[in-house]
Amino acid sequence: MNPFTRLDQYIFQALWPTFGFGVALFSALGVAAGVLFDLLRQVSDIQLPLPTALQILGLQVPYFMSLSFPMAVLLSSLLSMSRLATDGELIALRSAGVSLYRLVWSVILFGLLVTGTMFIFEELVVPTTQQQARSLLEAPLSQGVAAGQDRNIFYQEYGADREVKRFFYAQRADGNTFRGLTILDFTKPGAKQVISAESARWDAAGNTWRFRNGTIYAVTPSGTQQQVLDFEEQQLSLPRDPLDLTIPEREPEEMTIAQAQRYRATIEQTGDSKRLRKVEIQLQRKVALPFTAVIFGLVGSSLGMRSRRLAASTGFGLSLLVVLAQYFAIFAANVWGKAGLLSPSMAAWLPNLLGLALGLGILIKGMRP
């Protein structure tokens, strides 16, 4: 059974061609402005091989395609509704008892379909391609440098009661290996355990740490220190979260929602409130951004029904103005969210709420005689 009425199908048929054109246009502009010129500079400055540059360029296309979806909805709804108004079809539809609200609802349904498509892109396609692109770009830059190298790594693991369970310190990290490691373990009843080791390597297969050349001490509540064990190699079932801190900070588009949630949980354990707030805003925005397609559908259709004989160039320019206003609101809300003036949820969703208010205001004003 088709969930869409004939009116919905008719509006969809009017929207699809311009939507496809908008995706191609905005994707090309995004790739050219955001990637192409920088890659040309990399080819010139660091002798990035041309085949590698072309591969990176291709891997960046899905990301800019996903960003173009809301903008293409805005352009297609604006031009399509303007054409219906110019051709007198809106008058005919209203004479048949179809309200403007019902027409806009068809565009919103179209926007919801695009939102779902954008979610699929951001979860199944974009993180993989973005990670591959970064790996290809960083390979020439990281020759001779250990990947993920860091120094003075601190990590606190908290229990359910927010009391510290373990405290990790390592002098430096090299890939999956920590050097100069000290762990204070407060989980043993009646005593604190101290683990000191020359190195510790994460064993992904066994989901454990392999410590080498170290000693385990026990410290009683009275302060008495007892040497429990000297070892050349010891396996311990401790969380891998400290290792996550040595991984270079990834951009939101390089993570799925599930990965971003795990990353958030890791940052929460460190007690770094500033970094945690940033990650929470990014996580909320990964959900909020696809719904921009619905907001732009509302704004575009409301504007289009008020405009007659709107040329494609004029519609494109008007779309750019709306997009710039929306992304300025995203930038401002992000700054306010990081500063603590807005909650992470409000920082992510405020631009959508402002766009919703704008679209409804234009629509209600257009309904007045």
C-alpha cells in the first residue's frame, strides 16, 4: 500500500529533478572550495602523488553530498513552488480545496525522506570514507613518526558512585604501547594496589593489557607497603579507555553515532569538562543536522509560494542567503555551547528551532489575505 497520496506524488515529481541538480551543484561547490585547492597545494608542497590526491578527492565526495542534501531541498522546494505559483497550479489546487498547509506538508514529507537518506550516508558511508581520506593524506606527513604518539597521559576511571576506581599515568604512548606506566588501583578491598611497569601493550584479541618488566605493590590503610609480585610479563584485564586518549581527536563526520557515544563515555571518565562539552555538542548535532532538510523544505516552500517568476539564478542566490544564515546560527550556537551559555542539546538544536520559526512565520504570513 502506497503511504503517499497522489498530491504527494505529484509534488515529489516536481521536486526530484531540481533536487538532483542541487545535490550535484552544491556537492561540486563544496568539493572545490573545501578540498580541491588544498589538495593541489599538497601535491605541490609535499609532493603528494597525483593518484593519491585523486583518490582522496573521490573519498571526500560522499561527505559533501550529505551536506548538500538540505541545501538541495531548499533550492528544489523554492523553485518548484515558485513554478507552481507562476503557472497558476497553486490557484487551481486551492480552488479544488487543497490548502497551502497541505502542499507544504508534502514538501516536509519529501524533506523527511531526505533526512533518512542523510542519516544513512552519515552512518554507513561518510565515516568510513573520511577515515580513509585522512589516512591517505596523513601517510606522507607521518613518515618516520610513530602514529598516535603522545606524552604524559593521565586517565581517571570512575565508578558508579563517581569515586575514582583507578588512576593511570604513562610517560608516553607509541601506537598501542604505553611506556613508563604507573597505575593506582583502588578497587581492592582493604588495600590500594600500585602497578609499575616498563611498558604495557593492548592485546585486542584477548581484550587485555600485557605488562612487561614491572612490579605490583599493595599499600594497606596504615600506609604499609608490601611488594606482591615482580614480573617480566603479566596480563591484566583493565579497560582500554586510556589508549583512546592517545588517538588523535577525530572530527564528528569520522564517527558514527555509536562511536561518538563511546568516545563521549571515554572523555567523561577523564573529568575534562571542556572537552566533554565539545563532544556532547558534536553528538547532538549529528542527530540535529539531518533534520535541517525538513526545516529547509518548510522555508523553501513557504518562500516559493510567495514568489512568482523566480529565475533559477535568483533562487540559487536566495538559497545561499538562507544557507549562510543557518550556518551562521550553527556557528554562533556552537560558540555559546562551548562557553557554557547553552546546554549541548540547545546548542545543537537552536539553529533548527530558529529555522522552524522563520518558515512558519513566512507560511502564516502568506496565508493572510
